[in-house]
Amino acid sequence: MTPDAFRASLAHSAAPADLSPALAALWHAARDEWDSAHVVVQAHEGDADCDWVHAHLHRIEGDAANAAYWYRCAGKPVASGALAQEREAILIALTQG
């Protein structure tokens, strides 16, 4: 899936069936469906991509300590910029690999 196709899919009522778990969680996060996104990442703890999205979700929630834990699990530096910019960076990374 391309970033543009992902963004276009946000207008639909359901996530595309072929998304990876991390992209599915990011899709829910982009639609302000935090709980749905969190269910997905919790089901895939230990997957580095899901752990990265998990960290992003806890930043959205405002729980910096929990976010820092998930960044460590994902092997990523703790993000500090705008949430929308981080989500876009995650999207680009996940759709390129």
C-alpha cells in the first residue's frame, strides 16, 4: 500500500483488509479511534512496528513514560515533534518496507 492509498482509505468506514497490524493500528489512530488502535498493538506486542505505533498512541494519550517504554521496545528514539508529523513518518516507514 502506498501512503496516498492509505490516506485515501481513511474516508472509508473500515480499514482495508490487507493492512499489516501496525498499519491497521495507525489507520485507527489517524481516525481518532484510539481504543481500536490500542487493541491491535496490544495483540501484537513484541513486533517492532506495532511497538512503534504503540509508543505513538501513548504520546497521543499524554503518557510520556509509557510512550518511552514502547519506543525502547521498538528500538526507536523517543519522538518529541508534532503528533501528525510522527504519524506521517511512521506511515512512510511502514509503507516503504
